[in-house]
Amino acid sequence: MNKKILIIGGYGNVGRIIATELGKRFPRQVIVAGRNYQKAKEFSLELGQQVIPMALDISHISANEKSLDDVGIVMMCLDLESIEFVRLCIQRRIHYIDISASYSILSQIEKLNKEAEVARATVILSVGLAPGLTNLLTKHCQSKVPGMTYADIYILLGMGDIHGDAALQWTLENLSGEFTIRDNEGTKQVKSFEDSKQTVFPGKSGKRTAYRFNFSDQHVLPQTLDLKSVSTRLCFDSAWMTSLLAVMKKTGVSRLLTLNGVEGLLVSLLKRLHFGSAEFVVKVDGGNLLGKGALYECSLWGEVEGRVTGLVAAKVAEKLVLSSYPAGVFHIEQLFTLHEFLENLGQHGLKFEEKECVTA
């Protein structure tokens, strides 16, 4: 490995997992970067200096462009406000990996495909749990259902898990949102935390009601897998919290969460109050719209959502180091299959289940 892996936001919740995994695999070839050099340094010391600390503010990258001189892969663990830094990486033929769940930024990066092809840089998006494993599960279902036309994605998150500020803020901001999705031959507007649907999760979670939420996989998969309809729904391991949020959305109270000061206060409160478990489940039902129900379903479940996002991202980076991939902008399911990750995830306690469904 001649060049280094730069993890921006490398001492955050997910970045720490990525850095730990890659630091063991490529010691002293991984750079942990962010605005706070002291945090980066302290984390480096925790890892026995297997990773290199760096102070880097990507909002002023022109003043720090030399920081990229010895970098072969950039991993973005922060929410971007623009795609100019991604464009800079491409221009310098630096491969780029992004764990963002926001389609607003991912859709902008998609438009850099031609530039990436010309520069011979590989850009990989939708890397994590959702999007990420949800994309790969959907692709796996499609391999089992010839002519599959739709996928219903369900995500259950544990209220007892430790979520970063950015993840909590993103969830609250999207609670009252509307978004456009592809439905059969056209498009339609849907609202977050409405359009509920019941499903049975594996393990101890059982039957739950989940609600539409603006995860990017439902925007991406109709394009990359040529599906007519994809929906993503969210619920929490705490059934009463899920119901409370649905009521808040229905009554309009959820709009108050976006007011100045209220969102920050609630994020701080949620970080302190841990009730429920750290378990998560992602499940995909796949079928044909001409049928009466799902034809195949598969699920992955385990504990600590951020840890799994980090494990998936680290594995993608490792593959990018060790193998050649085409130039351009891709989502994870366009370059990889689910089985390339299952063994590693199984070693970290994740369980996988798949089965053919009996339709009515």
C-alpha cells in the first residue's frame, strides 16, 4: 500500500470503528482527521499510535490541500454541505467512500460520475447499514426472485444504542419531511412517519409497525437495480416511542422539533436517556407487483448500528486497497454482493436469515 487512507471525522462514533479496523489491517497507513487535533491525537494514543492524527477542516481545504498529497483513499464520516471536496478528491485521482444517509448530497455526488471516469477515481456511496446493507439485502432478494419488481425495506433501531449527534439531528430533521419516491411507472409525494405497514422481524423483536422514512436506499435502488417500487420504513425497539412519534407527526407537534434550540435540546436529552436495547434489525421483502405478497425475505440483525456501519465501511476500504474497481460513481450494490460481507459481520455477532415466502 503506497498511499494512505484518510478518515475525515475519524474520531467520531463511526469513524473510530473504521479507524480501529483499518489500523489493525494497515498500521501507520491510516490518518484520523478532523477539526480537533487533540481528539485525533488522543484517539491515536488509544490505538497504540497505529493511526496518524491530523487536524483538517474541509470547509477550508484550499488552505490545507497539501494534506491530500500522500492520500489514496478518503473516507467521509461527516455530513457534507457541498460536493466541492469530493470533486477535489476526484481531480486528484483519490478514491472516495461516503457513509451518508442523505440522498440530497448523494444525488449531487452521482453527477460527478463522468469526472470520476476521466480521472480514473472510484467513488463508492451508500456504505453502511441503511443505506448499505439494506441495498445489498435488496440485491440478494432480487437474485432469488426472477423478475422482482418491488422491495419493502424495514429498519428497526434500538433506543438503547449510542447514536452520534449528526445521526440524531438527521432523524429529527426528517421526521416532518416530505419526499418524492418512484412508484410503479411514476412518482409520488410521501411524508415521513406516515404510510405505516406491519412486518414480523426475526429474533425477539416480533411483529411491529414501521413508518415511511427518507432513507436514501429507496431513491437509489429503483435506478441501480431497475425496480419499479422501493419503500423504506422505520421503527424503534420501543413500540411506545414509535407510536408517540407517529402521533406527534399526525398532530403536527413534530414540527416544533425543528425550531431553534428545541432540536439541540432534544439531541442532548436523547444522548443521556438510554432506554430499550442496542439491537437493530434490517429486513427486506422482495416480490412482484403482479403477485399477492412477498416472494422472498432476508434479514440481518445484531447490536450497535454505528459499529456495523463502521465495519461495512472498513471492509469496502480494504477491498478498494487490495483490488481494482472501475472508475466512476457507484453505490455499494453496484460493486459488491452481500456474501462478501457476511463472514466478517458474522464474526462480530451479526445474524443472517433468509427464506422463501408462501404467498396467499
